[in-house]
Amino acid sequence: MSENTLQKPEIIKAINAFSQNNFKEAESICLEVLSREDDSDANHIVGCIRMGQRKFEESISYINKSLESNPDSIGPLISLGCALSSKKDYMESIKVFKQVTKLKDDLSQVHFYLGEAYRQTLQQEKALTSFKRCLEITPDHIGCQLMVGITYEDLKKFNQAIDFYKACISTYPDYMEPHINLGMCYLLTGNYSDGWDEYEWRLKLPAEVYEIKFKKPSWVGQDLSGKTLLIVTEQSVGEILLFIRFAKQLAMDGAKIIIMTQGELTNILESQKWINKVISYKDEIPDCDFYTYLLSIPKVLEWNPKMDTQSHPYLEIPKDKYEKNTNDKRNIGYLLEPDINSSSAKHIVLPDKDISNLVMDKNYNFINLQEIHDIEILAGVIQNLDLVICIESDLAYLAGSLNIPTYLILSAVPKHLWDLNYKDSTPWFPSLELFRQETTNDWSDVLNSIKERIKNV
């Protein structure tokens, strides 16, 4: 804030209200000031309030007004960069944060913001430089230590990533994020024992599913013959589809299985003969002998790819006839556009022209599965196809659980479940053939390989 405007009693009052999270009062005072005169601090405060309300366009407008009288005012510039990043306009936020660093280079948080904007635009090397500058200024910036680890993973420098995650844990042993990220990095690189152990830290995340109170003991390997085990599903639809195989394994070994779940998989799970009962998170907890979270089962079983305990398909879902199928050509379903709400969407954007080039081949009957939103219908449809082609998505796990031939497209550094030690296959699903991106942003080799491979369908 400028010295002149700080002398205004109204602005001082608004700043105090804002600092105490009394945003309504702060906004009222600032809008009253702005009704009489243009004021840099009032515009800045309202802009910050609008940012908190996720009204990013208004926020940017107010902050820009604040900067009109002094374009090099560091406080409003930082707020502008944050508003642009919140709006996901990362390229513009990079310009603003770089302007701030030229004015004042020793603000660690600005370097952190700049690094994250670089990372979001897949400029990992620049992100790493900014994050390391942040740590030079503030060595114990735990969030930045974590982001350095994540960025090293993006760059396929997994040993360095692991070292930074461990450094975070050494500094703050109870900080859950580096434990979780370390676990995922271990799993991605084939260290299942340590991976399952560290991934258990997810149970400390502030999610409703992890706050359920159980009266019975947790299952940690006790004999389940004739016992009832309550299994709580978690994470995404895809992960439920992947890990539900372990619940079936326990059922085949003599356990009575109750599944606690929520959402679109309920009907599919209810139709599985080996599941005794399906309940929701809101239901009263039924009588059982033990409980466990679904993704904790492989840790208890000490599962790794060398264990030959799986059978496929492990789900049974009725087939549905599909009017778009044809008898005179191979029927190939595809899903090649990411969910824009997915955190990994930016890593797997295939060029439209390359998608069109692939699916316009008249020798095959290509069916766009993106149009089917009901997972039960989708399960029925894909069982009548000759092949599924998809990016990392719930569809990939669904197809794998049903043992459907599938070409799966993965980014250079995929989700932690796709062990990098397996180049074109996966121990999870024998029906999946993997096509891994070699270089970030370059999909030409992957799509050319698929186009050539389809000839064998």
C-alpha cells in the first residue's frame, strides 16, 4: 500500500477488516471510497476479495485499475499474477511474476508462484529453476521442496524426486503430501513394498471417506475364513475398478464381503455374485468382523507383479447390443479426449488432426465412446467391440477388468499405477497393450504406432 493512501482512515479500516477475514466490511468500505474517487488500495482490496470469491475476471479488472497509477507496485502485481493463475491463464501470470522478480528478486513466494505457472505450462526446466531460487531464499519452504520433487518426476529424474520427497519428510515427518508422492513414485518405478507403505498416508487426507468411525478392528491380515470384511472404496472410479479384484480374491478365499461405496459403480458392484452386500457411505455400518480401505488390501497382501493371483475378467457385466456396431468391419471404440477437470488433462492432449487421421480410416468402424456417460451402458457396449483405444481414463480400467483388447495411450510420466518397467504391457491387465509417449508434447510416434498396429486387429 502506498504511504499516502495508508493515511486515509477508511483504507486503514478496510485493511484491518481484510486481515481479519471480515471481507464483507472491507468490501463495503472500499466500494464506498471508490464511489467518490479512484483509489489504488481500494481497488486492490476489492480485487483480492473477488479473487477469493473466484470471480477472476472482476478480480483482474480491479487489480489492473489499482496498477494504473503505479504499474510497478509489487503488491498488486503479485495479486494480479495469482488471479491470472487462478483463472488458469498461466502464460499471462508468468509475464506478471517475471515483472515482479525484475523489480525485487528476493521474494521466495513469487518464485514459487512463477515455478508453478511454468510447471502448469509444461516448462519443467524453467519451473525447476524458479523453485530452486525460492529455496535459496527460504530453504525450509516445504511446499517448494515438494514441488521440486514433483517436477523432477515430470522430468523422469526419479532418483532426484525421491531424494526431495525424503528431504521433505525429514524436515516435516508428519507432512502427508511428500509421503503420498513418495509412495506413488515408488509404485511408478516398481518398488511395490515401499510404495504401498508410503501410500497409506493417503488415509490422513481430509476426505469424508477417511473420517468414517468404525467400531471393529482394521484388517491387517487376520484369517478371514467365514468372517465378514467391510471394504471401503476410495479414490476414482478407475481405481475402484482396478483394485476391486483384491476384494474378489478375498471372497474366493472364504470371506463374506460388504462393499461401502458411493456413486456410479453401485449397480455394477451389486450385480457381482461374490459381493454379499453394497452400502453407501451414509448408511449405518452393518455388523462385520473387520474393515479395510480398498487400496490398502495390496499392502496387506504384499502384492507385486510376480504374484500370479489374478484371473481375468474379474467383473461380470451384461453385454448390450449397440446399434452403431457393424458386421462387415472391425468395430473399434475410442476415447481420446481427456476430462478437462482431471489434474492430468494437460499432459495428454492429442492434436485434433492426429485423432481425425486415426479414426477416419474407412477400413474400420470407429465408435466414439466419449458420448456414452453411463458406465453400465459403456461396459455393455465395449464387450461387443473388437478393440478399444483410449487415453488414461476410467474406460481403460473398465476394459481391463472385462478383459477387452485395449490400446492404452500414456503420457511420458503417467499415473503411478502404470509401472515404467513394463514398456508395452502392464501386470494389472493382460488385455491392455500400452503405447507410451517418449517426449512430452510429442504424440506423433504413439499415434503412428497405433495406426500401424491396428492393421493386425
